[in-house]
Amino acid sequence: MNLKLYVGNLPFGASEEDLKNLFSEAGTVQSVKIVTDPYSGRSRGFGFVEMTSNADAEKAISLINGKTFMERPLIVSEARPQKKRGGEFKGKRNRNR
């Protein structure tokens, strides 16, 4: 099992510290990252929590998935590997056509 967990349906007011405290009920938390919009800085409603062991990650999924947190039911699952973003840069567009 992957040690990194996807956490969805996050309340917009939740902080990384709030998530760390919640997931520490299941075991030792290595890192927490809430994904934010680059322009507004506001939460996008999901994030990632990395646990220190597979056993802690499995326990976190079973304990926290579906649990209500700040009035929203959380979705917790194993994080999938990030996909490569498509396309290569072709340079400037020819405007003289």
C-alpha cells in the first residue's frame, strides 16, 4: 500500500494542522498538504496526507473515510501516482500565415 493518502471533500476552512490532528488518531503523520488555487490561495477542497507506515495508512482509511469533519463527510483513499501533464512546448506561434 502507498503511504500517501488522498483526502477529498475537505471543508474550505480546514487547515493543514486540523488534518494532521485528525489523522494522528490513526497513527503517525509524516506530512500534510492541502491543495490551493494558485491565484486566490483558497483551498481547492482536497489534499494529501502521508503516513509513516502502511499499517497507519490502512487504519486511517478505515477510520476516517466517510467520517464527518467540519460538517462534511471526508473521502479518504490511497493516492494515485500523478499523471504527466500533456504536450510539449512548440515555441512561438507563426502569426504570418
